[in-house]
Amino acid sequence: MGATAPLTGSHTLSSHLGLRPITNMRVPCKICDGPANLYGVVDMNHPGQTAQAHRAPLTGVPIHDRRCTDCGFLLTDAFDDWSLYNDGYEAVDQDYRIKRPTDNAAALRPERNLAEAPTAT
């Protein structure tokens, strides 16, 4: 992929928070390892797709998104050096501990029809 080239004018608060410096170089996709280019930007306190997310005021700290050109996955590498799931995380995402893993497991688990299951001979 090549060396990363930091963009000029990086936000001081971003570095204070330990965010990975933004680069205009492609980074590998976290799903398929394809090239992920810069795609968009949101405020650090912008909630994701959590329906009951805590609505904190905007910070002015930009978080840059990338989109994989191979699989279309939308990602950011800004928080890759963080441990996100600390004691305060549940305040902004109440579903992460039980509901989301349970729902994800149910979506991934194939429903088996026992009448169609092969029998041992």
C-alpha cells in the first residue's frame, strides 16, 4: 500500500485524543483487504446506527470515513488505536453488551428444519 502521508492542518484535539492521523493514502479494508479511499467526514460525537444513542454536543473533531472500492464497506481507521469498550461505553450505546450480539447471532445462525436434517445410517 505504500507509506502514509499525513494531511496538513491536523486538528490538535484529534492528536490529543489519540486518533490516528488522517491520510489521503488508501488503507486496507477491514473486511476484504481491498483498497479503501477517503469517502466522507462526520463529527466525532455523531452517533452511528444506534437507535437509543446518547446525543452529545458536537465536538468539532472530524472523523473521516473510507469506502472500500471492492466490497463497499464503510469504515474509519481513526479509532484503531483505541480500546472502545471501556466502562463508559454503555452510556452512549446501551445495546452493545447484550441486545446487539444476541441479534447478530440470531441473524447469522441458520434456522434448521429438523424434518429435513440428514439422518445417520
